[in-house]
Amino acid sequence: MLALNLLCAARSSEPMNQYLPGKGAVLGHLEIPRLRLSVVVLEGSGESILSVAAGHIEGTSFPGQSGNVGIAAHRDTFFHSLARVRPHDIITVKTINGTFNYAVSRTEVVAPSNVGVLHETTDAELILVTCYPFRYKGPSPKRFIVHAISVLRESSSTSSASPKFGQ
């Protein structure tokens, strides 16, 4: 299972007026334009889900809620291009509840048992999880983590297109 011991215990306490998908249902679509990465995101992170899409890690927040949104995918399929991700790359998650933009703040490599990377926060953050090293054959010994923070973009009529950090 690619959630790989990286599950968060508590879900955000946001109002329940949003669409919250059941296991295996479509949550939305994730894109990283600079990497030409584009993938459907389903609810759940079991092998049956990760074999066909990226998966929203159970117990993490949903896009648009405060807290960490965790999304996992296999390194040899949907997240293979994460090897080239850089700080400030924009990640867009589109759901029925809206479009949510994040900017990569940092990456790290951790042990599969390090669940601290999915710690609950009060800020809207996105965590992408995949196996590492990228070219490793067989079960990988580490996890590659992408940390991204919520950004607001000013409209083109008010400023440049550079991302504004914060909620």
C-alpha cells in the first residue's frame, strides 16, 4: 500500500457542506503544469486505487479545508515526474468544491514509517507522497515527500502572475 504507513489519525473539522467522496469515488484532478503531470485523484490509497489513479490519503483533510491534504501515487506511473519538481512549482487540485492552488515549498526523503510528514496543521497544505528512489526496482526503502502551501493568485488586472503565499 503506497500510503505506506503515512496515514493521519484525525480529519479536519470543517463544515460538512462540501462534497466528500466515498472510498474509490472521484475526488478531483491534480496538475503540475511545469512537469506536464495530470492525474485523476480518487478517495483512498489502497492498491486497487493507486493502480488506476492517485489517491487521497484517508484521514487527511480535503482540498479547501484547513490542514494537510495528503495525496499518494506510484513513482513508476502517475508521480514519475516528481523527480523533477522544484520549489515554487504550482500544483492545482480541481474538485467539485473549487480549484485549489498550492506552491511547492520543499521536498524531503523519509522512512516509510515517518507519519510525521502528514501532521495535522491549521494551514491549508498539500503533501504528495511517492516511493523513492525513483529508479529503484522492487519495494522501495524510502518515501519522497513534496510539501506545498496554499497560494492565492492576484488577478492579472491587479498585479503580476506571481503566487501570493497564504490562504
